[in-house]
Amino acid sequence: MDPLEFENKINALELRLAKLEGALLKAPQPTAAPLPPAAALSVPPPPIKLQTLLKAQPPAAAHPPHPGGRVERSGSWLGVVASICFVFAAAFIIKLSIDSGWLTPERQIGLAVLLGFGLIAAGFALLESDREYASLLPGAGIIVFYLTVFAAHRVYSLISFESAISLISLVSGACIWLYTRIREDWYPITAAVGSYCAPVVFSMGASSTFSVYYFLLCSTAFAVISIWVKSRALTLMSAYLAIMMTALIGLALNQDWLISGMLALNFLVFALGTYLYTRQTLHPLTEAESSSFLPLLLFFYAMEYYFIDRLQPGLAPWLSLSFAAILLGLYLSAKKWFPEAKIGSQSMVFAFVSVVCFHSFYLELLPAGAKPWLFVVIVLAAALTPVPLAGAQKAGPLRIPALAVLAVLLLEYAGMISHLLSGSDLAWLAVSLASLVSVWALIYARGGEFAGGLGHGPLLGAAHLLAITGLYRLTTDTGSLAVSASWLLYAVCVIAFAFEKKDEAMAKSAMLVLGFAAGKALLYDAASAPTTVRILCLLLTGAALYGSGFLMRRISGWKTEKPAGA
């Protein structure tokens, strides 16, 4: 091809590209400034990945979006205040006859019902324009219905107890049905707070038997709603209100069976509701959520135990243990659904079970004669099982159970020392010697885990103190010299054992026992004994001290021997 012709074709191509670039530059670019011509033609746009596109899409709403989309708007607190005003208006309509009597109770109840229907209808009329804000009105309408039924039975006695329960159940069902239409969190929260506070509005719920049934039905309704709302906050709020208000009402009533039964049913409602929430949503409790439930569980345990103990003192610990077993069973069942995931409720469940077992089993059910032997069982179990003792996480799920076990050990240890010093009961002597054997079994089996740690010294000190007091009680009837001889023998045996185990800390701790025993033998026993016994005492004490000193010299040389043999 002729070079001139080739150059003309190149120029024509560049002209056509320039026209194309000009057309592109004139096109509207709302999101970005136009690129230079060379960059616009030579660099292709980056490919859009499917994962990026999916992440950019907003999650599907639980209900069809209203026209114009869902946007964040201020002023929701005004709607809350307005709903409260509507509720109080209904309450004052119902109570108006008490002050003026210008309407009959039947008409006042009718006006309150009409107000409730009007609030619900107004909320539905506004759903299309602002669903979140409009949901406050149906919530207020449900509160008005609860108030109306409560007042019709409790204030005016217009309906029977059975009819009131039926109507409350109907209102609860309507509350659940309304949520299926509204699907907004403000609705159930507004309805829950107002519904539980209905007896307080009338100032007559503190002595009403009907109130405890009323709270139970409200609890059932909101436990179901909380699963649909997918909000732990609603479950937590309803649980606190139901259990605390039921317990407070029970303090003013003389119906302990009723209150204890209603507390138990409320516990089951919210325990099962929380469990079913996890099963339905596949989202277990977080640690923060479970920590919020723990004070409520402890309050429930204290009040339930109080009411049952007033009825049947022997029955209260067993029922308390059954509640702990139910909670533990629900946790283990939920654990099967998440075998590899960490369930945040573990710490809360273990803490509640530990508190119940410590109080109901250890303090109430376990006989006094068997409690000291629990020390032996726990220490031997720690020696024979691979449960981590040293280096465990301080904030782990086993922290509260470990503290409960430690409290049992300290209480029983203090009891043994006290009885050994003050009495000669053979039962306490037997359990103390068995405890001494169990402690040394723990040191022998798992002493390496404590070496160099903070628990090594206290464990050795506990063993030595128990040995000194136990040998004192065992030999004190024979004579003071026998006591000193038993202490010297014990100290020498410990030093020999430390020499075999090459445990310098153990040997040094035994030296304290040896020094105490030698001082007693030299200053007290030898001074007050006859000459023959004094000579024997000095010979035995000198031999024990010399042999122990020889072993200690060997032990102190380990630090220099180890590098040479390494």
C-alpha cells in the first residue's frame, strides 16, 4: 500500500474517533466527571462482581415498601407522646364516673372501646404514608383495649372473671394479628409497656388476683410477638415487667400458691419463648443479651423460693433445682443446633445453675454431717479428672461455677480447722484426715500445674495447716511431746517427698513446719520434761534438723546442677 494512502486512512480514523469522543463528552454524566479522551477509550470500566452487587443491595423488607421508599424521619418521639396522651385519655374516660358520674360505667367502657378502634383504624389509614410512625396508633389502641377489659372487671365488675380472661385472650390474639399486618417494632414495644402498666394506671392492681392472670396472658402474647419482631429487647422487657409485677402483687396477697404458680408459668413462657426465638431465627443469645437476663433470673429465683418456702419449706429447694434443670436442658438443646458456634447464654446458664445448686443443694438439702465430705469429693475429683485448674480464663463461662466450688471448699475447710481446734469429735477428725489425704493426692497428681503459680503456695499452706491441726487433735491426748514428734515426722516426710519431686517450693514450705515443731520441742517440751525424756527429745530433734538440712543443701544445689547436666 502506498504510504500516503495509508497515512490518509489513519487520519480519517482519528477524525472519526474524535467525533465519537465529542459525542461522548456531550452526554450527561451525573455521577462522575468525564475522563480524558485517551483514558476514556483505552481503559475499559472494571467488571462488577456479583458479590459486590449483592452486598450493595439493601435487605428485603419484612413488608411491602410504601410509596416513596422507607426513609429516616425525625419526630417519632412526638408520636410516642401522642400515644401516651391517647392512652391516658382512655384511662380518664373510664375513671370519670368515680369523680363526676356524668356517664354510666357501661357508656364509659363503650367510649373507651370506640377510642381503641378509632386509634387502630387511624393507624391503618396512615400506614401507606409512614408505616413506622403510624404503628404507634395501633399500639395505643391495644393498650386501650387491655385497659378497658381490666376496668370492666376490676373497677366496675361489669363482667365475670371468666369473661375477662376470655376477652384478654382475644385482645392478645388481636395484638398478634395486628403485628402480622404492621410489622413495625414500635407497635409491640408501645403495646407491651402500656399493657403491663394498666393495673398501675388504676392504682387497684396491687391487690387484684385478676392482675396475675392478666400479666400471664400478656406475657404469652408478647413472647409470640417477639419471635416475629425478631427483637430480644421486647422479650427482655416483657419478662422483667411480668415477673417483677407479679412478684410485687404477690407480696400484697395471701395466695402464695397462686403467685408461685404464676411466677413459674411466666418463667416457662419466656424461657421457651427465648428458646423458640433461637430455633426460629437461628441466632443464639449473645453474651450481652444473656447478661441482661441474669438479674431477672436471680430475682425470679429469690421470689419463687420465698413464696414456695412459705408454703412447703421442704419443697422449695427441689423445685428450684428443677427450674435450673429446665434452663440447662434448653441450653443443651440449643447447643445441638450450633455445635461449632459459641452460644452467649453459656455463662448466664452456668451462673444461674451454680447459684441454685449452691443455695438449694449445698445450703438447704445436703445434711450437715455430709457437707464436710463434699470437700473430699471435690478435691479428689479435681485430682482424678482433667478439669483445668491453673491458667483458666478469669472471665470464662466457668468463672461463677468455679467461685461457687471455691466457696464450698473454703467454708468446709474453715469448719474443719475450727472443730479440730475446739473439740474432739471423731467424725471431724476422720473427715479432716481424709481431706488431708485428698489435698496431697491433688498435689501429687497435678502439682505440676501449680508450680510457679499463685495457687501453689496457698495449696501447700492449706495442706500443712490441716496436717498440723489434725495431728494435734490425734496426738494431744498422748502428750505434748507426741504432738511435736508427729509434726517433726510430717515435716521430714514432706521434705523427703519434695526431694524426690525436686520441688523447691514444697521443701521450703515444709521447713516452716519443721521450724515450728523444732521450736516447740526445744523451748517447751524439752524444758518441762524429765532428764531422760529431755535427752531423747533433743536427740530426735537434732537428728530431724540435721537430716532435713542435708536434704535442703542438696535441693539448693539443683539450680547449679541443672545447667551442667543440660
